[in-house]
Amino acid sequence: MKRFIGFVTKEFYHIFRDKRTMFILFGMPMVQIMLFGFAITNEVNNVNIAIFDQSKDSETQQIINKISASKYFKIESQITHEAQIESIFRTGKVKAVLVFEKDFIQNLQNKKTAKVQVITDATDPNMANTITNYINAILQNYSQEINTNSKPLYQIQTQTQLYYNPELKSVFTFVPGVMTIILMLVSAMMTSISITREKEMGTMEVLLVSPIKPFQVVIGKVFPYIFLSIINATIILLLGIFVFKMPIEGSLFLLALESILFIITALSLGILISTIAQSQQTAMMFSLAGLMLPVIILSGFIFPISSMPVPLQIISNIIPAKWFIIIIKAIMLKGATIHTIWKETLILIGMTLFFIAVSIKKYKIRLE
């Protein structure tokens, strides 16, 4: 019995000394419960909306104040012309526009009925539905307040208009999202495992002391994966277009360039992981645990980032997938040009250069 107790004690010591095991046992569950608890929600909070008030009377102002006071919406801007609606949606700044008809208060007093149009960006169908339902609930609540001592009853009617995805097809969201996940995981994971394999086998040391420069070693290792990832992206797009009838409103050439940029970003992240990991198993764990959850949860693919706590919104900015999903949706569904998505493109370029620079520096350190 003493030997058995000693053996069990030794196993406990072994587990507690191994930092990776401790992280998997206690760190990962804590990270997952925090992410799932705070990020996964069917509610929307702090959604940016715009107001097009053609009436500009006291009644519409009260409704605007009521909407602004709720935790669900934030008034991003007040627009003055109908033509601004399309342009403000293209920039991605707002998810809905409320249009109050002319003579709103006169119609409400004289005809007992006034109209509010709710225009939503339906590139995310679930969010568009939720926004419409929340606004309808707020307007209904306001109607009940003004009808307390009124007969006949006042009615505020809502008209819904959906931009970019009028049929609310969920596949228009899932094709860009799945493409992003596959490119990120395949590119980053396969690159990190490939380079780590060289380290495990001892051939990386031979390459580092050879006349080939470190950046040439890195580029040579990832070049085949660039080609294979481009084929992957092409297959996904073709399936989306011909099987699921996914539209491409923007430039195919711009879409191809942005996809290649994201592939290079994912590959450079895989290179960085390979400089940290000492084994293929560790590289795979980093790739799956460090990329899978953030890409799915913090990229805006399934859950709206604006509804997450502020710390998670800040963390989401360092997730390359977030910026690529914004880019690909803007090109495919909104017909965006580089003038609209230049900021997101520059962020991906900056991340790529940062990952590559840190990776090359680490390889140089190993060489010295």
C-alpha cells in the first residue's frame, strides 16, 4: 500500500510541476467559461443606429430619447438625406436606421396613426431580427404610455426594410465565417506543425546554420501552404456562389487580394506559434486552443461584438479574423471598395508585418 501511495504522490508532483498540464487542467476551463459566459448571448447591447428624423417634432424627439436611454442602442449619428442611408451602411458604422415620416406628430394627432421605418443591415440576419424586435418593443411601450388616457388609441406603425440580405439567409453569414475559420486554422496550424516538426527532428538547426538566411527558411516553409490555402479559399467561394447562391457585389480582384492577405496573416501567425512551441503536440494545442475559440467567439462570426463586455471588445481587436470577416462581408454583400475597407486592410498588413518580424527575430536568436 505504501508503494501505491508513493506512486500516486509522485504522479501528483509530476502533474503540478508540468505547467502545460496545469494550464490544460485549470487554465483552459476558466478561459472557456469566461468566454462562453460573457460572449455567448442572444441579446444585443450598445448597437450603433442612425436617425433620419424628417419631422423633427417633440413627439419624435421623445421616442429618440427613449431609444437612446435603453441599453440596447446608441445613437451614432443623425442623418439629413435619404442618400446617406446607403453610404452609412457601407461603412459598417451602424446596424440600423430609424426613419420618421414627415408630419409625424400631425398624423398621430389627426389620423391617430404615424409611421416609423426600421431599416436594418441584414448581413447578420439574427442581429437584424433582434434589432427590429427590440425597436418594435420600445415603440409599443411608448404607445402604451401615450394611450393611458386617450381614446381612440394612438398607433405607431413600423415598416421594416432589409439591406443586403432581404431574404434573411443565414448562409450569407456562414459562408464568410466558415471561410475565415478554415483559412485561419488550416494555415496557422499546418504552418506551426510543419516548422515545429523540423525542430523536433533536429533538421531546423541544420537549416539555421546553413547559408540560407532565416527569412528564406521561413518563406520556403510557408510558400506551399500559401498555394494550398488559396485553393481552399477558391473552393469555398465556388461552393458559396454556385451551391448556396452567395452574391459577390464587389470586385472579385479585390476579394482575391484580401483573401491572400489574410492567408499570409494566418501563416505568419503560425510561424510565430512555431517559434514558441517546442513540439508538434504543443503547436497543435496552441493552434486549436489559442485560435479556435477566439476566432469563433471573438471575431463577430456568430456573436455580435458590440454586445460583449468592454474588455472582450478590446481583446477582439487583436483577432485577425475579426477584420477579415468585416472585409469579406463588405465586399461580397455590400459591394465595398478599398476606400471603404482601407482601415481593416491596413490593420491586417500591420499584424502580418509584426508576426513576421517577431518570428524572424526569434529565429535569429536561435542562430546566435
